[in-house]
Amino acid sequence: MAGIISGLEDRGARAVDGLAQLAARFSGGTLRLGVTGLRRAGKTVFITSLLHNLLQAGRLPFLDVMAQGRFIGARLLAQPDGAIPRFDYENHLAALTAASPDWPHATRAVSEIRVALKFRPAGLVRRRLGGVGTLNLDIIDYPGEWLLDLPMLGQDYATWSAQTLSLMQTEPRLSLAGAFHAALTAVDPGGPADETAARHLAGLYTDFLRACRDSNVGLSLLQPGRFLEPGEMEGAPILTFCPLPPGSAEGRSGTLAGLMAERFEGYKDKVVRRFFRDHFARLDRQIVLVDLLSALNAGEPGMEDLRRSLSATMESFRHGQRSWLNWLGGARVDRVLFAATKADHVAAPQHAALTRLMEGLMEDRMRQIRFDGAAMKSLSLASVKCTDSVLTRHEGRELACVQGIPRGRTQPTVIFPGELPDSHLGVGAAVEDRFRFTDFQPPPGLGRDGRGLPNIRLDQALEFLIGDRLA
């Protein structure tokens, strides 16, 4: 009964959202953009650069409203939801533009920010009716780790446990899970519920998740995400569970497995479902930031883990066109942009290959989004450009290289990162001799010219995501 009531409440909330979204569409007032991406994909830098370039009317030549001279200006406004922390734009920008610039801290909690965009409409009718239009763009940011919890909504505890334990039997997870596996063999899932045992097992499982995240492969598919980024729930009993071997005790109250199952369901209800309802179910547009280069450095295991993580999380979104007939279902994401980030870490001639590589990795999910009726685009971008493409000669061969300041150094260095493969298939496990995708420092002097942070294709991303609402 509780599940039925919860479902009715969710549908009712989505219906209200649908009405609000429909009204906003006709008034042109508000657009909610979700910035989606796993850890290290560059969500914080993307939002900071997007805001800075809009506020400065800066380096966005292919954003039509600016190219046509119709853009009047932008201003940060108070966000509509006072219960959600504001995206810390000013401090993130300060880190990038400091005398010794550095990348801002990664996202650790949900945040949002509103920027009002004032423009002159392009159409004759709209110009005569209103003269000036204003679009309130609400940008929502959240930790990539939390995103990975969304697939759990479609699973029960037994299914999730079986899937997770099966994944832990393959390398590189198997080598990292030794302590947890040893502890698991010493407990009886059908024995009495014991809080000390539950906390011990959950602690070892959390240590395993951290080891996966910090490994040289940089594994992405790590659940539950709040174990890694608990936010305000640090120490809460609801974060004290782990997968257990399948058996007959999962539904029996008073057993260790029963306790774990109860906390799993509580986590879904109080954390994941609320997170989805309050944030994802209300999005209009979505950008999916993908860090392919870090995954390539880790070889085929890293690429496959990234593919599985992104595919699983994207299944939770409602993609497709809104219409008069489906407004009762709530908001739908009607435009999705897939963006391969850190394009400046490879030479300019490789950017098209980077985009193709991402399209190959996400081919099935992209096909499904198109089938569902959402507009979709893919490109490679750099939210903040920190290298230049240069040509060098090596052993009689001309190589396309990048020149920038690698992390931990102080002087510019020319690096040949390697040539991107045509496909994510068959990359292999050992890639040290093929790729050297290096992390770079932000260049000194960012923002001093007052033209917005330098970037690659940020304008094209914005044109696809919001250009139609600025027409």
C-alpha cells in the first residue's frame, strides 16, 4: 500500500510539474538544464565557464543570439528553491582566475543557480508583441556518484546484491575486494540481525568502493553513490548495508539479510527516489559530460566500465517531446547533448575522432533517445581551453601535439598524447605505449581580457541546448 501511495504522489508531483513546464514553455520564462556526468567529467568547470561567458557576453561566436546582435545581457538571480544550496560560482571562478590558477573543487552536493538572459526576439511577430524577451536558465549540478544510484530504483535487494557480487568476481574489482570477501565468508546472512556486524561489513564495502574509485582504472560503476559522497547523511544508519550472497533470508525480519534489505529499500525511498523526484523529474534539457580520455588511459576495462555506468544511469531519465497528450506524465527532457570533455587535451585534428569515439561508446543509448523523440547532438568540447595545438617533427614524421602546463609543473610542455582509436572495442588492457592523455593546469591570466573564459565549442553546446528559446 505504501508503494502505491508513493507512486500516486510521484505521479501527482509530475503532473504539477507538467503543467508548470507547459506554462513556462508558452511564456518562454524558465528552462531547467541538468548537467549530468560522472566523476572527473568536468561539471563544475563547465557551469562556471558557461556562466562567465554569458555574463561577459564573451567567447560564444556561434550562439546565434550573440552572433546576430540580439543579446542584451545576463544577470545572476536568486534561485527559485531556497532549500537547495547555490552553485558557488564566485569561488569557482576565483580558483580559475587566481594568480596561481587551479581547478575548482569537485561537486559534493546538489546545487543550482539561476541566470536571467535578456534578448531581442528574432521573429517579427514576437518583436512586435513584446520587444524584449527574458529566459531564466536554471542550472542544476549534482555529484556524479549520486547519479549512479538511479538504476537501483528498478531493483530489489536480492537483484542488486546478485548483480554487484557478480561484478566483484571480475578484475580489477576482484583484487580490490579481498578484505570484503573474507569478511563475507565469516557471516551468516540468515543469522540474527547484528548492528555491529552490519556496520563492519558496510565499512569494508565502502573501503572497496573507494579503492575502485582511486585505482589506476578509475572505475565508474560504484553503488551506492552516497557511500562515497554522503553529504549531509554522513553516519546515518540508512547508509549501513552491503550486498550479501543470495538465499532465503532476504525477506525474513530479524535476520542480518533482512536488516540489509530493509535499509536498501529505505535508501531507495528516502534518498534515491526523493533525489530523482526533486531534481531529475523536472529537467527540460540535459547535457551529458563524458571524460573519455581518462577511461582510455585505463584501457578497455576503464572504457567498458564507463559505458556500463552511463548506459545504466541514462535509462532513468524521461526523454522525448512534450505535447498536449503527455503533460500529465510530468516534465520530459526534450534535448540531450552528449559532450566529450577535455577536447583541448588532444590536438585539434583529433577532435572529430574524439566525438566519433563517444558516439560509438554510447550508440545504443543514443539510438533509444532518438526513438523516444528527443532531439540529440554530440560534440567534443573544452569548458576552459588550457592548451594549444602545435606541430612537431619526430624521426622525420610530423606529429600533432598539444602544448600546455601539466599538473604539478610550472612551465609549458609539448606532449604527443597519441592518436585516438577508431572504436572503443579492442583497445586492450595495456595502453601505456599508445596514449598519454595528461591533465593540465589552467593557464595563467584567465579572464583578464573581460571576454569570458577561453573554451572550445561551448557556444555550439549552448546553441543546441537553449538557442531555440532565445529565438
